[in-house]
Amino acid sequence: MAVAGRELTHLTEFTFRPDRTKLVAIEACLRAGLDPEGMVLLRHQTNAVYQLTTAPVVVKVVQSRHQTHRSRRQAGAMAG
């Protein structure tokens, strides 16, 4: 996923671990202007789901780029 002209870390089935997905979630939060301090891991299976403690926001990190469209659709439905 390209944000602000730079690629986020590409995760594979071998690197999709909580320590790696947390880094991606932190970077996404910082780019969105959100404070990731104290975020809590809620789920880590097919996707990694983190709850921010500083805002009413859930951050979802998907394992596959093919799942990105579903995440965007879910975010749009929740926002609107």
C-alpha cells in the first residue's frame, strides 16, 4: 500500500507476525495523524486488528494485498 509516496512494509505468510504487523499499524497511524501509543492487539490470524487507546479507531493490517479492497469497503461502510 502506498501512502505519502512510500510503500509500507510488504508482509508475507512468513513475516506476518505480531511484531511486524504492529510496525505497519504504527506507521499507518502516524501517516493518518493518529497516536498509536498504547494500541492493543485484538486479533492476529488472517488479519491483525489493533484498537487505538487514544482514539475510537481500529487498525486492520491485512496479510495479502488482495484483501485490501475488502478492508477499504468495510471502512467505508463504517464511516458512512
